[in-house]
Amino acid sequence: MRSTTWRNDPESRLSQRSLSGGSSAIRDLLEQAQRPGMISLAGGLPNADLFPLAELSAIAQIVIGDCGGDSLQYSPTSGVAEAREALSSLFGGAVTADQVVVTTGSQQGIDLLARTLIDRGDPVVVSDPEYLGTLQVLRSHGASLSAIPSDQDGLDTDRLEARLTDGLRPKACYLVPHFHNPTGAVISAERRRHLDDLSTTYGFVIIEDDPYRDLFYDTDRPPPTDPHPLTVSLRSTSKVLAPGLRVGAMSGPAWLLNAVTVAKQSTDLHTSGVSQLIAAEALRADWYPAHVAHLRHCYGAKRDLLVNALEHNFSDQIEFATPAGGMFLWARFLAGTNTDSLLVNALEMGTCFVPGSAFAVDRDLADHARLSFVTASATELEAACSILAAAAAS
């Protein structure tokens, strides 16, 4: 009987874990975004025109030329020593090299933390809405998602405290503190202190995922924070150098980093040594601060173009908060527009975005949309908003 099932339904061979993560809306949308002439406001991709190609190319030649075969050899699971040293700077001087584990992008960090912290059925606190890549990881590991509403001051910690008082005992709380994906929110200092206090009182781990930290436009650089004993922090070079390097960093309590290192051994042995060394040299380079400042200038200008185009095309038919940084604008359509249906119309007319339902946990976000503003040109941003207005009216 079982072999017959396999013949008739090949996917029955897949594990329950592989089936529980669901399809990636981002992956499906990126396939649509590759269509000729499509203007994409969908993927969370940095602008490839701003990659420091000449500088990274020169570094790659130096790394392989100076290190020879060592740069292409297996390396320690926790990371190449000089890469750990350089990546520690992403934490604002709050940690040392021996408190850093190099990951294959911060996405791997999320997965490794789920592997080491979460048993099937364990409650994990997330914002609602939340980054769908994290939702996929947590669901695939069998986490029970406890959704807490968020606003422009981030996760509503008063609502979380009420749930904790009522008996919720989460294993972890996932947090994007700066320029949240998809909402662009920054958690307020008061709420962050409150969250740290709740973590101490109730014993849950805070997973701080901060890939957009350096992409600030209307505010000062976020100050470094002293490591909280139950906080593990993730950083990434993907948004400021190039995602193809796949170099991220994790810092946290030793007991957790030790478990993560063991889990990483069985996952990929180690992150690419060449990529680690290239990223390390870039982070130490004289040109790096100016490069990041240029990113902020260009992305901030694109954000302003999108805001102006939305206001011109939609007037009072849409509401949003202008994000102070990051890559996304989170919009709500006020005329009862279903953004899943809007996407169908928009794709036919030549533009795409991510509907709010992709990020929903418990809330109904069918009238919301995430618009990415960093990859499209000025002309494309204006055209995309005009298309969206026409699609909404059709």
C-alpha cells in the first residue's frame, strides 16, 4: 500500500519537516520579477549597481594570491580568526572576536538557532506582521508561533507582558530591532528595555536579527547595546557589501554559541573561507565607510521618490509611515483593496510587490503591501506607482 502511495504521490516521500515550511512567496515573486520589462518592488534585494565590484575584485585577487591554497582550504566551523575579528565590528564594539560565530548569511543563523533552541511545539514570540523567511524557518522546526502585534515603535511589549502574565512561556522571541522587514519599524528604547526585562524575568532567549542596522536615513547610527545575557544577535554583510558572499555573524552567550557551532558542523562544516576573508578585508578597508555612506544617500533618495510617487498617485487612498531606514515601505490601502488581488492585476500591467498576507501570522493584512524601493530606478519607481494606481482602479 505504501509503495503504491509513493508511485501515485511522489511528494509523500518528503519528510513532515520539509512540508511544514510552505512555499516561499518571495521565491515565487522573484520568478515573476525576472520577466522582461517587469518593474519589481517585491524582492528584498540590494541594488547590484551599488556593489563595490572593483574593490571586491581586487580584494579577491589579493586574498587568493597572498593566502594561496589556505584561502581555499577547509576552515574552522566557527569561522576564520581574522574574519571573526573583522565581523565583530558589526556589533558596534560590544563583542570580541571569540564571541562571534561566522554564518552563511544571517538566514542560516536563524535556522541554526531554531535547530538548537526549538523543540516541536515550543512557543516562540514573533511580531505580527513578521519577516516571512523567519516564519518559514520556525514553522519548519515545529515552533508554535505566538504573534504579538507591532506598530511603528516595534513589538508591543505591553501586549507581550499581558500574555506572559496569562501563562505564555516562550522559548524565544524573534526581533528585528531596526527598520523591520516588512514594516520599517524601529523598536523604541523604552520597549527594548522592557523586552530585556521580560526576558530576564521569564527566561526566554531574544533572537535579535539586525541586517538593516547601517541603512539609516533620517536618524543617527543606532548605538551599540551591552550584550544581554539571554540575547543572541545576528548581523549580515549582505545588505552593505553583496549577498553573494553569504557572510553573516552571530554573537551571544557561550552556551548557545557552542551548541550552534556543533549544529553548523552537520549543516555545512563552515562558511566559505574565501568569502570570509574577502568580507574581512572589505570591512577593514579605507573605502568601506564611504561606501556605506553612499548606500545610505542613494537608498534614502529612492525612498523619498517612492513616498512622493505614492502621495501623487494615491492621495488619501493609502496610508503609510515613511521608514527612517532599511529597504521597505509598508502601506495600507484604505478603500478595502485586497492586495493579493491587486498583485494579479499589477503583474499583468508590469509591476510586482509583496502582498501583506505573506507576512501575516494571526492578523488580517489583506489590505497591506510591502514595497521595496532600493532596486528600481527613479523612472521605474514613478512608473510602478502609476501602474499600481491603475491596477487598484481596475
